[in-house]
Amino acid sequence: MSPDFFPSKGFCVAGIAVGLGGLCLLHLLRVGQVRADMKRRMDEKDRIAREIMDALLQNILGLILKIHAVVKQLPPEEPARQALENTLDRADEVLIESTNQIRTALDRRSSRER
């Protein structure tokens, strides 16, 4: 190579192109790191949300079962027994609806991530 090549316009253009290419590569690497970090955080949030929802639904089911045990101890002619049985039926419906809504939301979220 001749010594005139280094101060030439071609050398400057090549240097700028290599520099910009390096910057683009660094940018792409950083974007990949940020995406991986975001995915890791979202997965952790989803895991925590699932655990909280599972615990909540289990606690509600436990309350329903305790109330059901108390209702069975009441005499059949007791007016409060029928009201509590109706309330338990509604609580079962709410528990099923809530479980279905949670599953649907989680399924939608996981299908969006694919």
C-alpha cells in the first residue's frame, strides 16, 4: 500500500464505515441483552403472579370448605342453613370463574410471547 492511501478519502470512508459497523454491532448486542433481561424479569413476575393467584384460590377454597363443614352441622330446618348453602353455591361459581379468567389471561400472555 502506498503512503498516500491513509490520508485519502477512501481510507476515511472505510474507517467511518468500520466504526459505524462496530457501533451497530455493539448496539445490537446491547439490545439483545436488554431483551433477555426484560424476558427474565417478565418470567419472574409471571411466576410470582401465578404463586399469588394459586395461594389466593387455595385460601378461598379452604374458606369454602370450612363454611361447608359448619353448614353441615346446622339442622336442615334452620333458615340460615339454606342462605349459607346458596352463598356457598355462589362462592363455588365465583371460584370457578376466577380460575378460568386467570388461566385465560395466562394462556393469552404465553401465546403472545411465542
